[in-house]
Amino acid sequence: MTISGRVLLSAVLLSSLGLAAPPAPAVAQMAPPMVRAHIYDDNADARKDIAAAVAQARREHKRVIVDFGGDWCGDCQVLDIYFHQPQNQALLQKYFVLVHASVGHIDKNLDIPIGYGVNIKKGVPALAVLDSRGKVVYAQATGEFENMRNMNSSSVTEFLNKWKA
């Protein structure tokens, strides 16, 4: 549902209860609607995708970000939205090769994040940063991004700037 659809629905519901609709500034500050994107392919071979990303990173002198998560995960969706904002997208394109590795519903490919030192038991999305040889330079261990919906895109910008090659 679009924001304007939500506003209209909210106004109708509030009106039916005999309540006034919120003033326009409050409506303008509403968060964008969550649109479920297909980001993580449950049928993909995550190891093969990571290996291909490392090979590409080696050729392009970049680092690899492995994003462990699932399409069902709202925080993973928010991270993807933040990745596509202009300032972050530019950093990603210049310095990184991004791989989305599905962990299913925390029941698939679980040995892969463990192998990189990433603790997905703390939540997803969970990230690892690899150098162009595939060596781990950062492994998310404490669920830093598992609450993305309450963070802002500048957190992602800071992360990318910190770990860029």
C-alpha cells in the first residue's frame, strides 16, 4: 500500500471512530512503506556466488560484502533500501562487490557465516567483509545491523567508508 493509500485509510478509520486525522506534518514524517523485494535467492549456491564475487573483487581491486539474510526479514529489506540510496550505492559500486547469501529462515547455509566468524544467532542482516583474496577483514559478531529499521542510512554510509578498500 502506498503512503497516500495509508493516509487515506487512516483518515477513514479515524473518521469512523469520530477522531480527527493527524495534521499534515505528522503524516509527512511517516516512514516509507516496506516493499518486500526479492534479494536473497534460496536456490542459489552461496559458496559459488561468494567465490565469483572474490574473483571479481580481485580483478577490480575491491572488497566483498557478504550480506547474510532472507527476504522475510524486514531489517534485511531496510538494509537493501539503504544500500540503494545514492551515497551508499556510489560507495558500493566503487569499493565493493556485494553478495546476498540466503540463510533461509535461519535454517540454510548456516555453516558459511560461521566459517567467516559471523554470528547470525544475533540476528540478520549479518555482514562479512572480505578482501580481494577472500580473507575476512570484518565479521559481524554482535548483531550490529539486526535492528536496521531503527537505524538510518548514515549508519550504512559509515560502515562502507570504514571498510572500503
